[in-house]
Amino acid sequence: MPEAPHAAATDDVPSPPSTPPHVWKGGEFQRALSQLARWVKRSGGTLAAELSDVASGAVLGSHSPSRPENPASNQKILTTAAVLRTFGADHRFRTWLCGSRTGASLPRLVLRGSGDPSLSSGDLQAMAKSLAKAGIHQVADVLVDQSFFDAAFVPPAFEQQPDEWAAFRAPVSAVSLNRNVTTLNVKPAEAGQPASVWFDPPGLVDVTGSVRTDAKERTQNVKLTLKEAGTRLNALVAGAISPTSPAFHWSRRVEDPRLLAGYGLQAALLAEGIQISGKLSLGGEDERTELLIHDSKPLAELLPELGKDSDNFYAETLLKDLGAMVKGAPATSANGAAVVLDYLREIEALEPGTRIINGSGLFDANRVSPHTLVATLRSAYLDPKMSRVFVDQLAVGGVDGTLKHRFAAFKKSRAIRAKTGTLDQVIALSGYVFRQDGSSPVAFALIVSGIAGKHAEVRKRVDDVVANVARELARDAAPE
């Protein structure tokens, strides 16, 4: 589609665009953006923004719309659109158990994946149960075939914060489990006794230390220190928990995810009474005899993890899946990023200065303009093959996801659907404001950069601009 003309980034009211009268607000949208821009400048930051009517492509307001900025998690809009366009809403990611059976035994059992971000311990338990029902009682070696992805399991730019163990920085792999995090569980005992401590899935983490059950503790005061130990982790636990406290759970990323699912599979096999006599290792690429297949939920049901919940692990895994789908295995983040750029070029949304390094928007990686975001939102909405699924995966203002506690005034109308973005000095918000008459929405993208320590205030001012659009569109729909 041709690139929509940009309104001037000044305080002047732009001339009415060539578009149906009901979308033009006499400069109200532009004035709101200009007011925000002045405040951002006084605060030492920069604003880049665009508002556009989806049906006509007319720009209703803008400020530096073509300037590439760090989009934070608004990068997931581009990742989601490219993935949905390439795979289709019904695509399912497959995981296999492979091996050549000898009676009730398997000399080796291979767990092979194709980049399913949703594989869980429950899925492995179901596969182990099926093996047991099929009469398998003994397994020698368990192998994990990670060959569908390259060996770079730390996504690009994630190395900028290497000592961060939080789950949001989890690595990715062709066979992942539970988003490649390990979960510490602490259950209090009687006062004076050590609490029960264990990790899920079992096997990966070696635990030292203990947690006291202390009647003097009002809540939990659990401490955890993780250290890399080859493909395993060492955990030092300490602290205390109240006898009346509920069980405590704390998820942290694993350092090397390649054997995590293997440990989970071993635990599932043992729970079904299947004995394991051999070792756990990587490999098995040459095993072609399929025993069991697990398919993920359709892609349409996975995407809300990106749009509503802003899950970085899902975004980075799907970016690699995208690269493999178009350019072949082994999947790489660079190939996935190249496919996203090709998609933007195809829909005429690619602007000079665009840089895509990772799929999540985490850290200092990508550069994307508001116009590119708005053009992508517009293209996705107008594409009948992906429109409904793309819109549905976004957070609804006042209702769910990362917008559950924002835009409360529009909870009933569900007028605002958007993707949030937050970094130390970036607040971004991109999405749609819907009209109540069911006609096409207004697409918007706002990125405020360079203001530290004022997240709440910046977010409120950005929200005010979007809420103003929603109020004006609702006013249009009100009976005379």
C-alpha cells in the first residue's frame, strides 16, 4: 500500500486529510500530541508518534513519525504480525519422542522439538503415560535433539544484562520446557523444622543450604543464589518462612536450557514406572523412528502470550521459528529478524533506519519508527486472513493483560486494544482505538524516550492522548 502522508510535527493544526468527515477531528488529535511533545521535551526526553485512520490511511496526528526509536516491547507487534502472516493461525508446533523399540525396552529415547514455546511438564507427563500404556518398561539413554535451532540459546542483546536471573530473560531452544525456567518451591513445616525445598522440573538443580520454619517470621524470607555449573545449576537456599505461610514459588531462568526438558522427561518416565538405566545427553539427530507426537495448541491460542502478556521467551522462540520456516533449519535469530524486515518491506512499512535484532524488544536492540508500527497495525487489520486473530491477541484496556489496570473508563466498551512497552528510559504504546459503530479503528503508536524515573507520569500522559481519541470517537457515535 502507498505510504500515508505525515502530518507536520508542529503545534499548527494540520490541514484536513482527504478522508471521510467522521474521522477528522479538526486538529484535536494533533493538538493532544503536540501538547505531549512539549511536556516530553521539557522533561528532557523525545516523543515519536503517529495516529492514523485504518480505513483510509489518513494521518490524523503525528510527531516525528519516521524517527527510528527503541520500541521496547512494541517490537512484539512486528514479530506477531510476521509470524501470523507466515505460519497462519492454525499452525501447531510439534514435539516428538523417537526410538527403536526392542520388546518393552528402548535402547535410547530421543526427545526432539521444532520450537514449541508452550511445551510443559504436563505435556511430557502425558507422553510418558502414553509410552507406559504402549508397554514400554525400560529406557536406557535419554537424548535431547536440539538441532532444529542453532546453538545460540541466549537471544541477541540479552547479554547486556548477564547477571539477571529473572524469568523474563530466559534463553530459548528447539526443545524448551516451562519457558526454560526452573521453579523453587518452599513448603513450611512445623516451627523449628527445616522447610521442604525442591525445584521443578527435578534433576537440573543441585541444592545446598536450607530454609528454616520460624514462628517469628510473619511472611516468607527465602533467599536464593544460583550459579552456573556446566549444563546444570547450583542453588544456595537460605532464610526462613512462617509455619502458616502458603507454599512459596519462585521461578528463575536456567543458564543452559538444552537438557532441561530431558530432566523433565526423565522425571515423567519414572513417575509412570518406566526405569532408566542410561545417561541423559544431547543428540539423537539420526533417530528417525517416531513413537509419539505432541502438537501444541494452534498459533492463534499462543499469540496472546505476546500481545496480552508480553512474554519475551515466546517472542524470541517464535522469531527463530520464523527464520526456520522461511530460510530453513537450524533456526537463527538473525534469519528470523531478516524475515520480519522482508515482511515490513512487503507491506510497505519499512522505513530508513529500521533495525531488528531480537523479537521481544528487550534491552537496547531494535530501532523502529511509529509510522512502521502504525503501518503494520493497519496492514494486519486489513488482512482478512489474520485480522481477527491479530486484534484478539492484544491486551484490552481495563480488561486483561498488561492493560488490565489502565483505561478503566473504557472497560465496558473495550475500545482500546494495544501493546505496551517499558524499558528504563522508554515508554511505548501502540494499538487500536475502536469505534462503537463497528467501523474500522484508529491505529496509533507513541514512543517516549529519554526520561528516567518517571514511568508512571509518562505512562499517564501517553494514556491521556489515547483516551482522548477514544472519547472523541465515542462522541461521534453518540446520537444527536
